[in-house]
Amino acid sequence: MIRTESLAYDYQTYDSDGNPGGMVRALKGVDLNIGQGQFVAVLGRNGSGKSTLAKHMNALLLPSEGTVWVDGKDTKDADEIWEIRQNAGMVFQNPDNQIVGTVVEEDVGFGPENIGVPTQEIWKRVNHCLSRMGLEPFRYDSPNTLSGGQKQRLSIAGILAMEPKCVIMDEPTAMLDPGGRREVMQSIQDLLTQGLTVVLITHYMEEAVEADLIYVMDHGNVVMSGSPVEIFSDVDTIRQYGLTPPQIVEVVDGLIRRGIDLDRSILTTEELADALCRK
């Protein structure tokens, strides 16, 4: 669904007076391959390049060097940009930046209307997406009355109405309370049941535990890749890149260091409880 080859990106810096300074390389030869229907998490400390990478996945940014393909289409091909952005929808950190309608159902239908979808089909999509995101009871409400988690689900519903193949989420839970984060993670599971690809940029390690594949970034490079078990079982390396392992992983690591024989593949409370009971 998404593939990058030797992806590099440079941006211009400016001084306090607005005069151009030097160029900074934010991405450095990034290679990755994301398959259809996969749930992929991208982790990294602030400034690691993960959000810059996300913006390349639906051509909001274009490579300085290298290539990005979305569903087989080169993002540098101007003739393909429109279709790329339909196939790869973007959900940002602040849902208020994506909400344009004065009523919930109107907001969901905004995207399809803009691309010329017939009215009957728009309402069919609106009904389906509101139902999928659990927003049907709020369809006639103002988006301003929704909670943070509900607003983010509204943003996802608006993307779904465009019928994309992939949804890229750039730290969608960063501004939410724990309840809102749970709502968004449940929405991700709903998207996966529909066969969509989901790319989650996050700094919450517990969210990444549910992914099929994890990429860890540092200073513009992909420094680790693998399954959650492969990534989080290497606790020392994770910490080296400025990340705090999931709480359960830290508990398991602490118990192992105290001489308790446990498997480092344990990633959930249930798995740990089961392992300890068997002891």
C-alpha cells in the first residue's frame, strides 16, 4: 500500500527576522514497506522525523530525494496527487483543524460532496460512517458539543466517507484523555476489520503494542523495525532511542532482573497475570 525507497527530505530554516538560514535534513534514506490491511505504528522521540514521514504518505510533502509510492502511484507525479489523497486519508493531532461542518452529518458528507459524489450516495456513505464510528446519536448536533474522542472519531468518519484504502493518523490521541484514547483505538480496530491499512504515528507505547509492525525513528532514520514483541523485548535499545517501554514491558523487565524467569514476549496485563499464575 505504501512504500518508500531512499526517502530524504530537506527543509529551509529561518532566523528570528525571517531571513533564510541553512537547510536541515529531516528524513535520511528511509526505506519502508506497508502492506494492505496492516496496522503499522511509527514511534520516535520529538524531532525524530515521524510526523514528516506521515505527511509524505499522502503527498502533503514531496521527497527531496528518493521515492514514495502510495497504492503503486509515485507521489511526485502531479497527475496522481488527487487520487493518492483520496486513497490515503490523513487524521491530524487536533480534530478541530479538520472539522468544517456546523452539524455532524454535514461534516461527514463534506469530502464526498467536494469530489462530486452523487447526493444519494453521499447520504449512504454518511449513514454508514456515522454508524461505524458510533456517532449516529449525534448526527444533528454541533461538532463543538462533542468530546475530544468523539471529535476525533468524527474526523475519522469524514475520512472514511471518501472511501480510502489507507488512513494515516498523526498522533491522533495526543490531546485526548484516557477515555478518548480508548475510543480512537477502538476506531482503529473497526477500520482494520474493513480491510483498511492504518498507519499510526504515536508516542504512546501501549498503543503500538496492538500493531502488526512497528518502525522506530531517530534523527530522521528508521533505526528499528519489527513486530511489537521484537521491538519491545529489546528494552535497552528502546530506551537508548529516548522511548519509554510500555508499562507491562517495564514490569516484566524488572521482574526478570530480580531473577524471575519470564518470557520477554509478554506485552499485556493478561499475559503477565497468566505467566505469574503458572509459576
